[in-house]
Amino acid sequence: MIKNGHQLRHIEGVKGNFGIADRVEYFTHGVQREGESPSQATVTNVRSFVESQQYFFDALWDKAMPADERTRIYKDYI
């Protein structure tokens, strides 16, 4: 992904995932057990909810470490 121009970051301890498309649509899914297909998905374009989740994402992004830095640290560690 980095080779294709995408920015990646790492933050320790975060569990779960979600996506925000163009700041207008939020989506997430839950998995009951590892390896199973999602049993539930949520998609919404309710502006107030999407904005709050975008704020949450931005806060995590700002705290996260760039992937290339994380990779360098990991390589030095092992």
C-alpha cells in the first residue's frame, strides 16, 4: 500500500476497525469468532455521527506512528 502512495500508521492496543469514506459515510462490521464472516455490518451517512467518528479517527491518526518509522524500530528490535 505504501508503494501505491497510501499513508499507513500504527498504534498499539487498538482493537476493531471502521472506515469513513470521503467524510460522508461510516461503515464497520463485527465478527463473532476469528475466521468467520461478519455477522453484522453498520453503514450510515448521518452527518453528525460520521463527523464524530471522523474526529475520533483523526485523534487516533495523530497519535499513531508512521509505518516506516514503526518498521525501522521493529527491525532494530529483532
